[in-house]
Amino acid sequence: MTVVRPRSLSEAIDALSDAPDADLLAGGTDFMVEVNFGHRRPQRIIALRRVEELQGWRRDNGVFDFGALVTYRQIEHELADELPAFAGASRTVGSPQIRNAGTVGGNVGTASPAGDALPLLTALDAQVVCDGVDGRRTLPLLEFITGPKQTARREGELIVRIRFDRCSGPQHFLKIGPRNAMAISTACLALVADTDARRVRVGSGSAGPRPMRPDEAEAFASEAVDWDTGDIASDDLDTFAEMVAGATAPISDHRGTAEYRSYAIGVLARRALRRAVADLAGATS
Amino acid sequence: MVRGASAAATQTATRASTTGTITRDGVRGGVGTNADRPDGVPKVQGRFGFSSDAFAEGMLWGRTLRSPHPAARIRSIDTSAAEELEGVAVVLTAGDVPGTATFGLEHPDQPVFASDVVRYQGEPIAAVAAVHPEIAWRAVQAIEVDYEELDPLVDAEAAIDAEPIHPDGNVVRHIEVVHGTPDDVTGEVVVEGTYEVGMQDQAFMGPESGLAIPDGEGGVDLYISTQWLHVDRDQVAACLDLPAEQVRVTLSGVGGAFGAREDVSLQVHVCLLALRTGRPVKMVYSREESFFGHVHRHPARMHYRTHADRDGTLVKVEARLIFDGGAYASSSTAVISNACSFAAGPYRVPNAHVQGWAMRTNNPPCGAMRGFGSVQVCFAHEAQMDKLAAELGVDPVELRLHNALETGDRIITGQRISGVAPVRECIEAAAGAPLPDDDLGEPLQFPGGTGRTADRGDVRRGVGLAVSVKNLMYSEGFDDFSTAAVRLELGADGDPTATVHTAAAEVGQGFVTLAQQIVRTELGIERVHLRAADTSIGSAGSTSASRQTWMSGGAVKGACEQVRERLLERVAEARNVDLAGARREVLSLRDGAIRHVDEHWSVPLTDALVDAPVEETYEHHHVKTDPFDEHGQGDAHVSFVFAAHRAVVDVDPGLGLVRVRQISTGQDVGRALNPRAVVGQIEGGIAQGVGLAVMEEILLSDGRIRNPSFTDYLIPTALDMPEVDITLIEQPEPGAPFGAKGVGEPPTISSTPAVVAAIRAATGLDLDRVPVRPDDIALAHADA
């Protein structure tokens, strides 16, 4: 087994050109577990932790731009005010030790249906920037993630940045796990009430082969919400919940049944919108 | 104890009628005090050596090949490719076992290596030793086994009449308890229910590990995490065809046990590898392998009918208990015996008809776990008591008090309770503890925790209570004695020093502390050394059945008393004092000296010990018990212990999520010899009981484990652990050393049904199975 530890993006890409099929190691919170279980026997590893260009986040001209190596801890502590749903989602990831190691780029790269960062990135139409031997390209998240633990990343390519437009208005993240902390999600959902576009935006997790975007439910809710008063009819909340639940395609596994997941996503959607609308009412009153 | 780590972060209120220190002579750290653990600081600092840290120069690494199938015939095993790998020292299969081909705690029905038939997923087929763990792993992969898969038998009830999957048959034990005249009586009110308990894992932190070192003369030294050194030794010796004295077993640092280390796991394999290679061999299971490498708690299906008069007086209990023991017997015979004995709970029940089956299936083997048979039936009998209270329209607490056992009452196996039975006091303490604030607290404390799924209006609170009974020590005529040696001498600095030696397995429960406390109290010596537990002394029995305080504590106390007698005799001889008959009382050991009661002289201990040390060995036996007769009647148990738990639970019915807010408990402890250690046991036991109530289950699919990891087998975190309010009920137990009862198991038994009763109260749902899953609440709630 060989391990290469590049310090810059160009060194990383050089390493990839030498070994396009090498395993990429960031925080290791998925990778090392698989190694410990003997499910993954890596031959060549490119360890990215030292790559300068992949560190840190910034906000320029209304765009949030995250280096792939930004950790959950950074998001949890540095973005609690600006991106509360992202910070909240990060808080639900594992233990503090795991949050110190796990990265947003890793979450996207692993593309687990249960990835906790993915619902909000979905709701915010995040873009995934890849770089590599054949140059740089940018893909929408839902084009990058093609299925459960499957992505459009090519050999010789790595994720360098995750970007999305800044979005005004309330945002909420709700996650169900089998215990009250340190749990992999059974079902989770992020909702943003985009007050500029007057649009409700939703992403759900553990609800299908990849993060789910309930377009029709979003359109319905965007109409149903009174954006000026911060109000919505209770019946409309129910309809919205049913529509979001209907836009899921979960599996049954040892963490939950498909029936429960769909149902629970509906409940989460209802509560998330209820909270967002209450926030709007609070802001207008 | 390891699991207590999560509990340490929570608030615990303790109420106790403590009688204060009973230490003689003002010696610090005696019986009744919160003496510090001798291994506490090293454990916190990471310096404590666990068995997985063991190392020997030139050692090899052992690894086990396990069956991927729960049921299969083995057509052939080809080890040649594995043997040819560079760095592989040996590959062993069933044909290499020199002695008995099978082992087992109660019946030797489990092969060391499967050779013709595989009966559970994970059953060992072969073991290898290699110079590096990675090479051992590759060697295991290189062994080719040709299996013919069979349909696994996974339904314990169906197994009663199914084709036997083992030469010993599918019924490991059937017990029928007939008490009173059950055929002739019927209650005015009858409630009925069927209950299920899922397969819980002990989830200790330190996976199985051990180091075997051949002695060059055909024998072996084994350093191992275990609960009972001598039964390990005897099983290893039988399989290795060695006399017992050629297998020397020393306890290595144990990272938790909870019953899972009672059975042999890697002991035979690692010793066999060491003897065959002539080199030290170490084995350490991974977390995943650990789930396949030890027994679990029996899943159970229990059909109940409870009869009572209109005034709430219990008349009869009928029950059919089917316990799934998995592929091999382990301790199933004793588990089902306990389940039958305590099927009616801690209540006066004049008539009972209980049938219990411990069954063999192709599921993972099940055996000992904290609570041992009482846990399963407690979930059922307590649900029945609540059903009965609802049917009668009475308060469930009052119904329990009305029927509570007292000293002099008989349990359904006909045995009269001769010791203390403060069932009423336990219930009153648990039920009377202050309730938590009505306020739900911070959002992080709502059901759903960090997931922030609930708002205040989504949450409902429920309160439930449950009560339990269990036996202490082994039962049905078993003489599980313990041995202790105490040596008193002058240390290098000239001060008196005691050394205590037992084979009692310290698994985190704190017997090492207690042994020191007892010596300090009995001999008035503050400096007490502990020798490593090993088989060079007689057996201590198992660290299970809440028995070490009573049994090994009694042995240490007995050895101290003999040491004191020898000392007095030594001084009497030197001073020409006649100690015959009543004259024995004229000398006493007090304040570091042997004193004459009416003459004004004394001999300091330092003088009495200057020529020679005093050392005595004592064997402590409990009262003899009897086997059951054909109706399951007999004085089979040594002593009984009781506890009550009240749970306050916040439930989010919409999502089926639960946060246990508070558990208050009254526990019958006899006497708290180290109150802080007792509180630790109670907190940890409650964590394990909460786990079974709402999350802990080994999920099986056709005999295969679906969640063999701590990612998917979840145990409570600090955010799942409730506040704990503890009342220690201290009524000294006659016949028990210092009056103390064992405290380890009761916290786990009735905490589970109390939590579920509280969830029922919050939701109005029946909930007849644990663990309660979100689906069970949310989908039923959505339908309602």
C-alpha cells in the first residue's frame, strides 16, 4: 500500500495522474471504518488533508464557497448564524471527534443517501467543482450524485469546492436517528424559505437513492405561504407534507422501514415549514 | 462500568439511610465508605493494561475463520493455500483438537471447530497463527470451505416439533411449574397478553482478547478477559487433553463483561495455536467479530394470563415462555429456570402454571446477560400488572403494593422467602421520588435530541412503574463457592501490610475495591495489596449472578477472621494466655495491636509479625439449595433481591421518538458497602435497561446478524440517559457477609418495563415488544 500526501492542488493532481484509480482520503470517517471492517483494502491512497487550496470557506458576492476539506466542526461553529440549517445538520454528525475530522467534500464524495450535509446542499442547488487530470468542471449536486454511494466523479478527478448562492430567509434541518445523538439518519430534511425568490426549497435524506428534491411540493408550498404575513393554512401544511412524503423512494433496511421513512419525511416537512412560517411571522410582526 | 461513562454526565440524586462507616480503628477506606478504586486512576489516565494490550516477545497473531452461513453442511475444508502463505505458522481445524471436541458451560455441546455441520452464522471452522495480523487475515481468506447451505431453523416455537438440528435435540430444557391448584381456580378478572423481547447484546467496550504462552513442557499460560477463570481452565484443559494444572489462567484487564464473557470464546483456539507452534499467540477480535464471538441475551416470546379477584388480589398466573437459545446450550438451562421462577414477579401468587422452554435454533447462541431470565419475564409480568390495573380501574402502584411479596411469603416455585423482602419500600421510594420539572428543558433534550425534530407541542409526557425480583448466586443445588487467601506481614518499610488473593474476576464492577475495604475493616490495616487473579488459588466462582460481594466478599472476610485468630494464638502462646473455650475472648485485635481485655498490656502488630507472616486461605460456601421437583417446586435459590423503577418519559408520538427524562429507583441492597460503587452499578444498569427499552437489538434475518457494529447496534449516549434518582433500601440480609446483597443486576431488570409503561401512558398504545421502535409508535399513532 502506498500513501501520497500532496500539499497543493497541483501536487494532488500530479498524484492522480500517476494513479488515477487511487483512493482519495479526506477526513476518513467513512473510509477508515470500511478499512477497519475489512470491506475496503486500499492499494494506493492520496491523503488530501494537507492540500492548501481545499481548506476554508468564504463568501464572495453572495456566493458561499466551501473548500472540500471544510469540517463539520467549522460549519457548526463558524456558520451557526448565517447557515443555521447547515450548522444544525453538522451538529448531528457523529461525535465531536468525528466532526473534527469529517469534511463536506467527503460527504459529497461518499454520496451516502444518509449524508447529513446533502439535504441542505440539495435545497440550495449547490454546485460541485471537480478538478483533475483533464481539467476543471462544475456540476449541480444532483447531477454529481447519481445513486447510492455513486457519483459522476471520473478517474483522475477530485472534488475541490462546493458552492451555492447565499439565500435569505429562515432555514431548518430536522433529522431522525435511532437515538438522541450520534446516529446515522433514518430520515432527514432541510427546508429553506427563500424570501427573495419567495420560494420554498426542500431536500430530503435517507429518503431515496440520493437526496430527493420534491419539486411539486415546493411549488405548492411557495404558493400556499403568505410571504407578507408569514402564514399558511393548516390544510395546506398537510397537503405539503403528503406531497413531500410522496416524493420519496426509500428502502427498508435495518435502520428503518420504507413505510416509516416516507411517513416521517412528511412529518418533518410539515414541521419544518411550520417553523419557517413562524419565523417569517416573527420577522414581520 | 464502562457503560457508566455515559451516566457520569447525568445528574444523580441519592437517598440512603446510610449507617455510616463501620470501619474499625479509624482506618480509612473500610467497608461502608466510598473507597477509591485501586484501578480508577490508571483507567482514567489510559495506563491500565487491558487484555488487548498484552504482548510477548516473538508472539504470533491468531485469527478465526467463521461460517458465513447459519446452517450448512461442510463438504470439505482445504487449508493448503493458507498454509503455503509466507508467515503463516499453522492452520488448525477440528481434527487438530487433541482432547474433547466440544465445550460448554453446562453441557459440552459446542464444537471447538465445526467439522461436518454449521449451526450458526459465525461458528468457528478453523484458526490460524501468523507473524502479522494482516497475514493471519489473508490466511483465513485463503481457506476454502465447500458448504451445502441448509434452510436455517430460526423460529424457537416451531423448533419444539421440528427436526433436531443437533444430536442433543432442539429442546435444551423444558420446565413446568405447578404451584397451588391452578387447574381448580379462576380469577374474577383475567387479563391476557403476548410479549416479545428482542435479542440484546452486552455491548462491552473491550472486545475479546487473550495471550497464550506455551511453557515448553506441554502446558500453557493464558492471559485472558473472562468472568470465571476456573471454568475457562477446565474447558481449555479438556479440549487440549491436559491436566488442569498444566493450564494456568491469569485475569487480564477486562473491558466490561455483563455476561458475555462467561462462555469460552477464543480461549481454546489461542491455547491450541500456542501449543502447536511453540510460540506465544495473541488473539483480539474486531468489534464485528465480537458480535459473532459471544452469546447474547435470549430473545423471548411469552404468553400470559393473569387472574385476580375484583379487589385486586392476584389469584393465578399462567404463562408459556419460549426462550430462543440459539445454536448451543450455553447457560440456557439456568436462564429458563430463572425465567420460570420469577415469571409471576415480586408478588404473592398462590396458584401458578408456568411452562418454560429453552430452545435450540440456528440463531446466534444466547446465554448470560445481566438480569439472566428475569429481564424477559419482568417485561411481561409488569405489562400484565398494568393491564390488570386498567381492567380493575385501580392505580397500578396500589395494585402492586397490595400484592407485594414480604418475608415469609412463597414464590411460585414454593420457596419461602426467609431473607428481607422490602418490595413495598422499593415501590414507595420509586413512586414517591420528586418528579422532574414539567418543563421539557432545552430543545436538545426533547425527543429526537440533536436532530431537533420536535417542537414543544409535539411532545407528550408519560409515567410508568415496574418492579422486579431476582435470585443472587447460582441455584438448583449448585455449590458456587469462593476462595480467598489473606497474608499479613511487615512491608519493606516495617509497617503491617496485607495481601489478598482470589480468583474473582474484576470486570469493572469493583470487587478489587471491596476486597481492600473488607481487609481494612477486618484487620485494621490500611495498606492492602491485591494479587492478580489467577488459577493458582481455588475457584472464586463466576463474576455473575450478582454474587461476588456475597461469595468472594465472604471468602475474604473469612480469611481475615482466620488470620486474626492465628495472630491471637501466636500472641497467646508467647504470653502464656490460655485461649481455651470462653477464654478466647480475652485477646482482641484493635488499633494495630493485640490487646488483653483485663490486663493492661498489648502487643503491637509490628512485633507480632516480626518473625513470620500470617497467611490463611478460606473457602466460602453459601447455604445448600435443592433441585426442582417434577412440578418445578423446591428451595432452589439462595437469596432474593428486589427493585422498583419509575420512568418519566417524553414521547414525540408523531415520529415515534423517545427521550427518557428521569428514572427513580428504590433498590434492595441489604447494605451499601461502597455507596459510590453501588450508585455506579445502578446508573450503568439503568443505561442498559433504557437501551433494551428503546434501541438495543441484534437484528436477525434468517439467522444472519444485520447490525454487527456500534454504528448500527446502538447503546445509549449521554443524551439518551435520564436523570437518576436513587434510594438505597438498607435492610441487612441475614446470612450475607456484612448484610450486603448483590447490586449489579436489579437496575437493568425493571427499568426496561418502567420505560415502556411510561411510553404506553404517553401514547395509549399497547406496545408488547421491546425494544420499542419509532415505527411501533408513529405508524400506530398515524393510524389512530
